[in-house]
Amino acid sequence: MKIAVLRNPLEQAGLTDWGAPDKMLEGDSHTQGVLLHKGEGGRPECGYWECTPGLWRCEVTRDEFCHFLEGEARYEHDNGEFTDIGPDTAAFFPAGWCGNCRVTKTLKKVYMIR
């Protein structure tokens, strides 16, 4: 079995266009990235992801760990609690987390979804 490696993620060229988030609320966010690994049945999945500014609905269906490398956003849970994200921030989103994400500066992250 081969080890998947992504060096210098912020310097990636030729990113794959992943389109707009499914549930846009305001603005015109757009995502792109690199899929590093996707297991059988789509689990686990890891890679590099970018998203431009905008507001969209976020409904986490599987546990996700992220290391945000650049950008700024606010994740606001449906109960009103919020988490501000900035450069060099690690976060864990548990399955079932629901709320809105407002990206104010293009987000860039590496992620792992199980």
C-alpha cells in the first residue's frame, strides 16, 4: 500500500473545480481542491480544499478534522454558538453539527473526513 503525500499545499497548481457549496445563502462562494485519498465507499477521505467568500449552510454528516492554513471564517451553530477560524487553526467538526459558515477571506485547509 502506497503512502499518499501532498507537499506544500498552499502552492498547489491545477486544483480541481468543486463548484459552489450546496446550500448558498449569500454571495458566490466557490470551492476547489485536491483529493489526496478516498477509501472504499468514500470513507475515509482527505485532501486540500479552498473556498472563496460567501455565506452557506453547513450540515456535517461525518466527523471532520481540519487544519485551516489561511483565510478567515465564522462557523455559527444553530444554537447561536460560534467559532472564528483564522490562519493556522485546527478544528474538529463532529457528525451532526449544523449551522452556517461565513467565509470573509478565502479559506484554505487540509482535511480528513471519516
